[in-house]
Amino acid sequence: MKRVSMFVIAAVLAAPAFAADDLCTVNLQKLDNRVATETTIADPLKSQVEEAKQQALQAQAAGDLKTCGTHAERALQLLDAPGDDGSGTTR
């Protein structure tokens, strides 16, 4: 019974680390896909998105996956903001 309990505790404690890694990686991939397919990103917005992406990549390289996920998510939100690309639509 102790082995099972230890396994469950280890799994629960490790889950947030895997979630942060997944969030970082998934958001960076989504960001790359969006930037590659968007054709009407205005220059100021493009600069903001690129800056957030670079911050995410730096955090990922430093092993700070939570910050990486946060910056990548912010970049995606910038792309989703209505009207910032001149289209006035959301995705």
C-alpha cells in the first residue's frame, strides 16, 4: 500500500511540471502556425508578438516553463485581439 501511495503522490507532484512544459511547447507551436498563416498582421502588432515570442523562447531555454507559457499565451492573445490587424475580426 505504501508503494501505491508513494507512486500516486509522485504522479500528482510531477503533473504540474508536465503541464507547464506542454503549455509552453503547445503555445509556441500554435504561435508559429498563426504567424506563418496570418497575412495581415500590422507592423506594430507583429513587433509585439515577436517580442513576446522571444521572451517565451528565452524563458524556455532558461527552464522557466511557466513564464514561457505565459509569454506565448500573451502573444496568441495579441493576435486574437479584435481590430489590431486591421480586420476587426476575431478568430
